Amino acid sequence: MIARIPSRSLKTGLAIAALAVALAGCTGDKWGFPYKAGVQQGNWITQEQVALLQPGMTREQVRFALGSPTLTSVLHANRWDYPYYYKPGYGEAQERKFTVWFENDRLTRWEGDKQPDLQPYQINTPSATADEKADKRLSEDEARLKQEEEQKKRDAAAPTSPMNQYPGQPGNAPEPLR
């Protein structure tokens, strides 16, 4: 025997609830079907790291500056490759290459694509704007401190009156209030 739902309003309520649950899964950018995770491979190198490189550095110093190389070859033992590849779930893939060469275990040269200024966690975050504001505030504070120190130097270099050197002595009373 099949159970019947006695009222029409109860049927309508259940239908609306089922429709709401079904539509709740479709609220993503691409309707949530299918989810595609981003794929990141290789070494993320910044311009700051590249600026640390100097000819004549040892392999360990280069490893400290750039990190361990992703690719090393037995056939090319004097070359380290630092490729980077990122394919977001939806969108354009990014690819960068960077290579360093050694002679007698000393860094001789390097070349590659232009590297980014920021680390991945710093890109497209609201804190990047906050970081810029903090940097501006820091430079303003440094300028203010510098001005205060210059004022102290000027005050110290200014001639002092013998009357003001010993304020508690007779004859050094402050002027009366008017």
C-alpha cells in the first residue's frame, strides 16, 4: 500500500524544499560542476632571490638563495634548472624558466624569464594594499624621527645662557606670569 500525503500545501512545501536543496549546489562560479583544482609544479623564484646571485658563488650559496633545483641532469652536471608551471582550474596557464650554470663548482651565469616581485600568497590579497599603507606609514615615521634627531642636535649645539645652566641658583628665577 502506498502512503498518500494528505494535503496539497504539504506537497507544495516539500517540492519547494527539494528544489531549494537542488539549487543550493549550483551557487559556484561555474555552477560547481566539475570542480577543477589548480596544478602548481616547480620552483617559485622572486626577483629578490635572483638579486642575491653573484658570480663566483658556491653551489650551496645558490641553493640557499634559490632553493633546491627542480631539474638536475647527469649529462649537464654544471647546470641547474628551475622551471615553474601553474595551471589554474579555469584560466590561462603560467610558465617560467630559470637556469644557472657553474664552472668548477662556482656560479658563472644565469638567465631566464622575468620573475615576479611577490610570493604566491601575497598576490591578489587585500593585505597587499595594507602592506603598501604600512610601508608608507613606516617611511613617514622614519622621516619624523630623523627630523626630531636633527632638532635635538641643533638644540644641543645652540649656545646656552649661564643664567639657565643652574635653574635653582639665586638670580635664575623664571619671569613672572602676566
